[in-house]
Amino acid sequence: MRTLFSTPVRKPRWQGFAVVLVCGLVLALTFMAYFAPDLMVALTNTVWALCGF
């Protein structure tokens, strides 16, 4: 049970790593869009098709 003056609960180390990995992946995909726009359009269309939209 947490009280007013208890120490905060720390997140596991893998969660921080996962956040950094996802952010890096999004950033890499953004920069890839500048170098291979046709590939990124195809990837986006595939994701939309898989999601059912």
C-alpha cells in the first residue's frame, strides 16, 4: 500500500528500453520516408489494409 511519503514505484528496465526502441523506430521510419517515398507509401497502405480500414 502506498502512502503519502512512500518511495515511488520504479518501472522495470525493459520498459524504458522498449520506449526508446519504439521512438527510434518511428524516427527511423520518418527519415526513411525522405529517401524512399514509394516504399513508405506501400508500407502505409499495407498497414491500413491489415488494420481493416
